[in-house]
Amino acid sequence: MKKRQIIILVVALVIFGGSFGLMRFLASQKPIPKQIISEKAKKFVKTEKVNYQTIRTQLVAYGRVNSSQPLDLASEVSGRLLAGNITLKAGQKFSKGTLLFKIDDSEQKLRLQAAKSGLLKDIAGILADFKIDFGDSYSVWSNYFKSIELEKPLPIIPQPKNDKEKTYLAIKNIYNTYYTIKSTEANLDKYLVYAPFDGAVAELQLEIGSFVNPGTRIARLLRTDKLELKVPIETANIDWLNIGMSVKIATQSENMTWQGTINRIGDLVNPATQSLDVFVAITPNEYKIYDGMYLKVNIAGKELDKVMEMPRNAIFNENYVYVLQDSSLITKQIKIQKINQETVIFSGLDEDLDLVVEPLTNVDQNTKASRLNEQKTNVENPADTTKKLK
């Protein structure tokens, strides 16, 4: 029994060893595949030839429409506020010369008539003396006395013919009474408030029937026939603008446009935005424009010679760019002439250089690269590099 077990074990070892040797032999007969080493992918960049030309600068900004002549109306006299020829409400439009409102002047008119009555009495008292002492002037003052009417403005006082007559009139207090009445008449005009321009009521502080005192604010008016655009411009771009320059104004969709002219350039810098306010007068046309509208302004600036325009995002470290030389990316410094919203106008590079006009990431000096148009050529005419394995 023991001998039989030994024989079985030996046979099993022989079979196992033969199988392993046969497997090694068959494996050695299989051809070894060639190792394919993948070529490192090339970097392709978008470039443009440096070509300088004359470029007219363009500045795009946004601003809000304001009335060029906002006006706050305040009372100069006291009395009850009465209606004029329009309904005094916010949003109400009016034409130049329209009676906006008035203040009750009945008491003031009575005082004026009383003062004129006093002047008539004084002149009547001196006519007898004039007939005796100033015969040449008697008819003049008699006619002046007759021309005075209580309901009408006081006529201009006659001029004295000599110093004696002048002194006599001064002693009789004629001049003092006359000028007091003329002052009251001038003050009476303040009870009627007329529109100084075509416009609209923007705000109303008091309703009709309210009592007002001198200095009381009544309403705010906006001039609608002369509107202007207040545009904040960065201080770096102010040098491109001049007073009197023509500009194009448009809505954001540009379905409505206007012409404008730069009227004023502010001197006060906004510390938060580092900008100055530029005021543009708007020329009216068939399109209606309203106070408070937000509009776009296109300003054609000065011409720059021997410059080129490129995308702003292709610049790094403020004023450095990549150029492609001998299939390598080289950094170059440029001189920025003007910064636009999406582009930059520059100089400082040699012409005919291949300027990279797209932002690059994960690249260094002397990184190998090719022009993007070379990649397109390779895609359109691919080389047959496939080899069949035997």
C-alpha cells in the first residue's frame, strides 16, 4: 500500500511538471509586440501678424438722462396757494409762460392802492405851489396827477427841471412815496409764478390751498426741451475727450439713437469709481426721451498712429504678451496706448512677429508651440503613419 501511494505521487509530479514546461514552451513561441511610444501632444496657439496702422479710438460708456435745468420753486411772499392755468400735480407738463400757480395777493393790492391814494394827495398838495413857484412845470405835474389810476401801474415820475424843483419835491417826500409804490408793484409780481421754460412738474411739496411763507418750497420743475446725459468716465480716459466733441447716443438695444455734444467735463473725481462726470447735451429728434433713462454713449476719440488692436485677455502681468518665434513661445513687453472694454491698443513690438491673441495657461518661456492654422492644415491633410503589425 505504501509503494502504491509513492507511485501515484510520482506520476502526479511528472504530469504537473510536463504541463508547466509545455506552457513555457508555447509562451516562448508567441511574438513580442512592439512598444508604441506616444508622441507628446503639440500645443497650437492662435496668432496674428503684428501689423501697425492708424486707429481712431472709440470709447463706450453709460449714463443717465437728467434735465439740464432743474428748478426748485420757492415762495418769495406769504399767502394762500391758489391754482394757476394747469393742474399742479407731479408729472404735469407745461409750456413756457404758463401760469403755474399764484398766491393770494388781495391784501397786497389794497396796500398798493392805499399808497397810490397817498401819492395823489401829496401831488394835489404841491400843485398850487408849482403854479406859483414852478410855472414851467405846473402842466407836467398836473398831467401826471391825472394819469395816475389806482388799478394800473404807476407812471414814471417826471424829471425835475432844476435843483430847486428837485429839492422841493424831496422835501415834500414825493420821491420816497413814489419809489415805495414802485417797490410794492415789483413785489406784487411775485404773487404770480409763470413757467420759465417748457417742462414738467417733477415733485410737488404743497397742495393748492396751503398757506406759504417766504422760502417755502412748493415744487420742482424739470426742463424737457433741453436734456443732457451724465456719464462717468474713468480718469485714464478723460484725455481722449474734448468739450464740443460729437457723440452718438443710443438705447442698449440701439433701436433708438440720438446725436449729442460734450458740454462740460467735471473736475471732481469720484473716490469710489475714480471717474469724472462728463455732461453730454442731447439733440432732440423723432424719438421721445425721458428724464432718468439709462443710455449708451459712443465717443469717437483721437487717432493713434502706428498701433495695433488685440484682445485684452491675451495680456498678462499688465503689459506682457506671448509671441511665437522658432516654434517657441517668447514673452514680450508692449506699450499700451489705450485700454478698451474688451481690447487693447498697443505698440512696442516689431512688425511681422506672430503675436498670440488668446489667453494661455500652463505655459512658460520657450514652451514649444505651433500656429493654429498649421493644426488645421494637418487635420485637412493627415499623414499616413499607421503601420500594420505582422
